[in-house]
Amino acid sequence: MLDDLSPSLLFTLAFAAALLLGLATRYWLATRQARHIAQHRDAVPTAFAATVPLEAHQKAADYTLAKARVDMLEMAWAAAILLGWTLLGGLDLLNQALLSVMAPGLWQQLALLAGFAVVSGLLDLPFSLYRTFVVEERFGFNKMTAGLWLADLAKGLVLGAVIGLPIAALILWLMGAAGSIWWLWAWGVWMGFNLLLLVIYPTFIAPWFNKFQPLQDEALAARVTALMQRCGFSAKGLFVMDGSRRSAHANAYFTGFGAAKRVVFYDTLLARLTPEEVDAVLAHELGHFRHRHIVKRIVTMFALSLAGFALLGWLSNQIWFYTGLGVRPSLAGGNDALALLLFMLAAPLFTFFISPLMAAVSRKHEFEADAFAMAQTDGRDLASALLKLYEDNASTLTPDPVYVRFYYSHPPASERLARMGVGTT
Ligand SMILES: [Zn+2]
């Protein structure tokens, strides 16, 4: 029977099957998560009964449920858009429209990438607006004004044009000029670009969106510096970022590498935690460095993208890759932008099924960083800092275990605190 099917039709069927299976899995997981949280809304779990007020627990449940409802709508929306671009002919339409006004070549292909980015961006806007100004607003997290939101959008567009277009042009040029191993060259360029971003993001890009000021609190600075020396780290500076301009969510992170490393605290985090707790949170971040998690993540990304580029190198020569996804390739060549876009659209459908593996590795790293922090600081401080952050971010304490296995990059609070010897008695 299958012999009668053309490769193009087979590929369409595989694409549709992956889309449906992925969508069904996502809905099943989201429904499980919502049901589990609703069932546990009435009482704080015993392990947290003494530390978490019922009101905070219920706010976390309501917030998680509200986000889950938006997620479910957005999944359907994203699937419809994906079908629109591919099997329903959206990408083909855009390509043919551009070809009717431009000569085939690098500029036409660049226009196709830019046109796609703008239309996709516009289609994502309703959900982005709804999340920020309805969901986050209702739970008191949103601090953005419409003006700031628009300014962010404009800056994002400028960055996309200034950074994205040249790199896209370079990759398109390689695809046309570097022969059959163009994908190896393109991979090298892409990796170089990512490494460059690691350097320029903290120093040039992030300051365009937020204010970074040296940590003023001298007692805290001395404390944090002592911790870093104890752990054998040096950093170029300790900075406080005005995260409160956009959101009440709190965070702290390490950025840069080599000598350019810097520690960034959100002002929202410093406002909430005691100096001991700030120490514990920083020690957790140092744990990620000590265990080389950052390097491991970068190496994994390098290896996965090499496989991705090699696959794209092969797929871009198969007619069925285009026709199976609703696009008419030009027989004279010059289909590189189409190949890039189709690959970006289709690949996530298949990689979705390895996401539990990536999440499991990430959760293991979190446990290792927690263990490092407990060896360097008092475990009780890390535990109380975590509980405060969970409460402030309205993170649920009762996620569905299967949902956790699939999506959670961090272990649930109950598991982390149990390992800290808190909440087990
Ligand atoms: Zn971590």
C-alpha cells in the first residue's frame, strides 16, 4: 500500500501525525496539571502547612490555572498558524508574492525571512498582550505601562534588523556559495554568533532594556564577595537590575563568561530576601558554574545544532521536503530561505518528544546546584529563600507529577526542600 504513496505525501502524513500527536499530548498534560492543582487547592500540603499561608497557596493555584487556560488557547492558535504557513499555503503565497515584485536572489530571500518574521510577530501579539496586561495584571505582577511595552517592541524590532538581518544574509549567502557542505560553514557561523551574543548581551543589549547599577549595599557586597572568594570565583562586578520596572517576579543570575562574568540581582529579589538568603541563592548559582552546567549546556547546544544543520543540508535538496509542506520550490534553485523557514516550523514538532529528556537533565543540575549551596551556606537559608520566591512568584506547590516530568526545568518545591531536610518532618 505504502509503495503507492509519493515521498511528498508520506512526509505530509508524518508532519500531520506529529502535529496531532504533539497537540494531543500537550492537551492531555495541561488537563492533568489543571485537574491536579484544582484538586489540591483547598489545603496547603502538610509539609508546607507551617510555612505557607492558605491564601498564598490558593493564589498560586489560581494563577497557575489562569496561565494553563491561556496555554491551551495558544496551543490551538499556534497549531492553526503552523497549518496556515505550511499545508494551507501561507508561506508559498508570501514567497510567490515577493517573487512577483522582486527578482529571485539573495534580496528576495532576505525579504521572505523578514516578511515571515514580521507576520509571525504580529500573529503572536494578541497572546503576548493578553498574558502581560490581563493575566499578569490580575495577579498583581505586571508593572509595565503601554508605553514601555511599545518601546520594548520597537527596540526588539531594531535589534532584529541590526543583528538578525546580517546574520541571516550571511547564512543565505553560504547556502548558495559554499557547495554541498554549506551546512558545516553555516553551523560555524551560527555558533560564533551565539558565542558573540554571550559577550555582547550583558554589556550592550541588556542595558538598553534595563538599568544596571553597581550593588550599593556595602555590607551585602562584602558578604557576597567573601562567598565568591570562598568558592574560588571572581566576577567583574555585582549589579542590581531594575526588574521592578516590568514585573514583580524576582530573580538573580550570572552572566558573561571568562573575565567578563558579572552577577546580576533583580531589585525585587534584594527587596524581599535577607542577606543570608541572598548568599544562599548566589551559592546555588555558583554551584551551576562549579559543576560546569553552563559549559555542558553550551556543548549540548553545539552538538544538537550540528545535527540540525546536517539534517537541513540534506532536507534542503529533497523536493518532497518543500512540496510535502505546501510549498512550490523553484527548480532553478534559490530555495534556501524556504528551506530555513520550513525547517524552523517543522523541527519543533519532532523535538517536542525529546523535551522530557532535556528537562530531566536540567532538574538533575538543579539538585546539584542546591547541594553545592548547602555545602557553602546554611541550608535553612536556601530553603526559606526558595519558599519566599515560590510565594512571591505564585508558583504552585502541587504540580501534576507527569506534567513535571515533561516540562519542569526545576524540580518541584516539595522535592527540593525534602533534599534540604526541610518539610520532611
Ligand atoms: Zn538553578
